Amino acid sequence: MNITTTLPKDVIDLLAKKAKELNLPKNKIIERALKVYLENIEKAEYAKSYKQASTDTDLLQIAEEGMTDYWKQLNDSEKA
């Protein structure tokens, strides 16, 4: 798939310099950089959801109830 975009000259110049230094095509550098960037966005969203969950009292109560059940199962399995 092809995508056409416009980038600032300084970014194009830096891209061309790095492509030459690394002996890689510019599109491969862009592809790798974009993958890393998108993965970082996903990780940041995941972290944000955990932070939001940590302040949700209903969710914390459900988690605590689940831990109580988990500990009970562990204790029961040790007795068996």
C-alpha cells in the first residue's frame, strides 16, 4: 500500500542522512519508527487504563473480592 505525505525539510534531511548511515531504504526507517511509535501509544493507553482503574472504587472492590476467593482456593488446595 502506498501513502503520500509531506514532511518538513529538516525531517527529510535527517531521514536521508540516517538512511545513508544505516544503509537502509528511507521507507524501512519510517516503517520501523512508525511501528515503535504506535506500540508506545498502545502501551501508554494501557498504562492510563490501569491508572484510571486504580481510582475506581467499584472495580477495586470486585478485585478484592476476587482475591479473597483466590486465597481461599489456594488454602483449600494446600489442605488436599
